[in-house]
Amino acid sequence: MNRRDFLNRHAVAASAWTVTAVGGLSVLNPQAQAQGQGDFIEGRDFRRLGNPAPVPGHGKIDVVEFFWYGCPHCHALEPALDVWSAKLPADVAFRRMPVVFGALHEAHARMFFALEALGQLNTVHKRIFAALHVQRRRLDKFDDIAAFVAEQGVDKQKFSEAFNAFGVASKVKQSQQLSQAYGLEGVPALGIAGRFLTAGSMTGSNERALQVADALIARSRKSA
């Protein structure tokens, strides 16, 4: 989902939540899909950043998934992403990063970071996707979000405090800065080592994007 789709979807969501779920992995480029598992080409399957994006100082190869809860392609990617990320080598650190292209995306990003601060993210993360894309719930306003997380067993008062906390606001700002550093134009997308970006919209499918990410991790390891 590109930036224009983000903004258009946000405009629609202001009056009603109308995200349509899709099954399986997204295929955005039939020509790229038809290509085999051969060499991955810079400029087609991935992009090298002109200026490196900041990475955490943990000494590992940083892999970040940029996503939005309202994006059907992000929802479709989740099962494959879970399997893939669970098998990453010990020298790779995987993290998710909610993007912020507008007010609705900021609300979802705050929900993500608030749940993370409360230690509830792993429990609720997949349920948010299911609520939006399977149950067709509206989670575009704080009251709707707070009611939903309370149903998941999260203390509503603590969630409200975390949602509005300075620490969460700071993480939202960091998310915006990281998206800009990677030159992000849509989601889902994978940033590798602060140096490379790949996405299903570039490779032809989310599955192939994970294969490209593996190759970029290996390249980052060799050049470290």
C-alpha cells in the first residue's frame, strides 16, 4: 500500500471504516512474480539508501518491518513474517515499526507503542489485525481503541495513560523519522541494516521480499 493509498484510505475512514481484507500474500507486480528465484537486482528488488538510516546500538543486523494495522497487505503478510522472523540467526534483531502518514495512522501507532509499554503487545498485536480485517471493527477513534483493548484484558486506565504519555509520543516521532530516513512510500516494507529497503511492491510478492531480505542480511553480514 503506497502513500497515496494511505491518505485516501484515511479520508474514507474519517466517516466509516472500509478496509477490505485479502487472502494470502499480496502480488503487486505480475511481471516480477513471473521471474524465478535468480539474482536480486538493485533498483528492482531492493533499494540502497543514499544515506544510512539510524539503527539501534545492539551490534546486530537490524531488520525493521514497516506496517500499518489498517493495511490489508500487512495483514496478509503476518503469518509468513512470523515464521520467517522466528528463524532469523542470532546476529539479527527483528522489530516492527508502525508508520505514521496521517492522524489515523498515528492513533494506531500510539496503540502499538502503548501496548508495548504495558507489556501487552505480543498478546494483542494479531487481535488488532483480526478486529480490523476479519471482524470489520472501527478502531479509528481513541474511545473505540480503548474499548477494544479493554476487551483483551488490558487495564483501560493504564492504557489511556500510556497512549497519551510523552514516551509514546517520542516513539511516534522516531517512527516518522525512521520512515523518512528509509524514504518509505508504502507498506509493508522491510528495512535492512539501515542500508537497504525491499517490499512486495518492488519484488512482486511479499514472499519474494522475504527472500530478498535474507540476501540483504547476508550481504550486510559480509560487509560488517
